[in-house]
Amino acid sequence: MEAIIKVEQLTHTYSINTPFERKALDAVDFDIYPGELLGIIGQTGSGKSTLISHLNGLLKPTSGRILFEGQDIWSSPALTRSIRFQVGLVFQFPEYQLFEETVYKDIAFGPRNMRLSPEEVDRRVRRAIEFVGLSPSVLERSPFELSGGQKRRVAIAGVIAMEPKVLILDEPTAGLDPASVESILSNILDYHRANEATVIIVSHSMEEIARTADRLMVFSGGTIPLSGTPQEVFAHSQLLEDLGLGVPQMARVFSRMRAMGVEIEPSVYTIPQAKEAFLRAYRQRKGGQ
Ligand SMILES: Nc1ncnc2c1ncn2[C@@H]1O[C@H](COP(=O)(O)OP(=O)(O)OP(=O)(O)O)[C@@H](O)[C@H]1O
Ligand SMILES: [Mg+2]
């Protein structure tokens, strides 16, 4: 399949030629495919936010290229501008960036910038508020009267309203209560399915990423030492621990059991998979007797 985004030898150095010079990305190479749900994990300071800020042209590579549908996003100012609409970026704690006097205006900000007709802006605002599970009655309220979880949803709706082909979210559930985490994740999955959109989620939570992503990329010190399906990645539990990352609880339990000599499959990382694996092992043992 043709990649929607190609990252070629991307290096980013902050504060170049100053005493604070810091290489945050070091010759990173990877592809993102249309319609996939990619999870990015890595310790604090590993370069995740630096990377995603390059994907919609907010940061410019120190060296290397970002191709969107085959074109270098920096090849012309018009293209760079259009990428900002096609690749939607929800920052970490985006609720701090709400600023309009009504929720409606906040969500409409992006689509208006795209110079869409007022009718189309209106359609998108209403669709977006529905996507994030808020009642349309919230639209006329001030964003500052809402709860933290509601503000987060409004901020996500503002990006969804641009109907980006690629939706990128930096720690979208950080700091929320478990019920809000579940509902925001399911809103994101709904957007992914309804629009066949490519979605990239940055997360610290292995459990969360294990359940949602099709493919994972692990960041460490501005490089990608490990990537693959969750199954492939979580099978490297020792490497993940060496990188200062946990593995999902179930992966830990299963790798401990294998270390104890229990013959059980290595690639389990969710509770339903664990249940299946136990039942299979149990049936085999019974069958073998
Ligand atoms: N504006 C900046 N100026 C200088 N250095 C920066 C800047 N932003 C980030 N860095 C440095 O670049 C490195 C990568 O930072 P980045 O924010 O991309 O990491 P991250 O993986 O997103 O971390 P976190 O999980 O804490 O959000 C870090 O060492 C950080 O200190
Ligand atoms: Mg970050």
C-alpha cells in the first residue's frame, strides 16, 4: 500500500549553535499508511511531540523530509498551508488553548480558517460536537464554564471539524477520570472508522495503546528502536523495560510465567487475550492426558 505520510531521515536539533543545542530526533525513518491507527509510545523527552509537530508542518526539519501523499510538505508555502488542514493535531492538554467566547466559535475557528462557506462550517461544527459526545446545547455556552473533560472534548472537536485525513492526538486522555478516558477513546475510534481516517495517538499508557492501536512505534532518545504490531512489540518485554517503559500488565504476567517454565504463548497483552490463551492451554493439557 502507498504510504500517506513518509518520514525520511528526519533530524531535528533545537537551539542549534547555542549552549542549549539538543538533538531531539536523529535520522528517523518510517511510513504511515492510510486508515491505520498508529500508537506512539516512549519515555518523557524521547521526541514524540517533536516528531508529530513535524507531521503537520509546525516544525521544520533540521534535515530530512516529510512527504504527504508523495509530496515534500515544505516544497511550497501553499502546500505547507494545506497540510495544516489535512493533518489535524490535537496538542497535549488542548483545553488550555480554548479562547473564544462560545464553544461554537471555538470549534468553528479551524473550518473558518479553511474559508469554507458558513453553511459548511455550521454542518461541521454540529457533526464534530456530536462526535465528541456533547449535546448541541453546549455550543452557545462559554468554554470556560465547562468541566475539564468537556473542555478536552471541545478542543478535540475543533480539530475534528476540519475533517483531517490524518488525526494526531498527543496524550488525549492524560489526566482524565476512567469514564472520560473510555468515552474519549471510543469517540476517536468512531472518527477513525466513520471517516476511514488515519489516526496517530501518542500515549504513556501501555494498556490504552495495547487496546486501540494497529501498530506501535517506540521512541527512545530521538530514535525508533522498536516498531510493529502490538503483539510483536510487547513480545520484547525486556527491551521495553530497559527503555524505561512498562509493558501491559497481562504481558508482564505472561512473560513471568514463561520464565517460570509454563508453556504459554508470548504475545498476550490484553485481558480477553489472556483468557483465550489460558483456555487454549488448559484444553491442550486436558487433550494431551
Ligand atoms: N522548544 C524546545 N527547545 C529546546 N529543546 C526542546 C524543545 N522542545 C523539546 N525539547 C527537547 O527535545 C527533547 C524531546 O522533547 P519532546 O517534547 O519531543 O519529548 P516527548 O517525547 O514529547 O516528551 P513528553 O512525553 O514529556 O511529552 C527533550 O530533550 C526536550 O527537552
Ligand atoms: Mg510530548
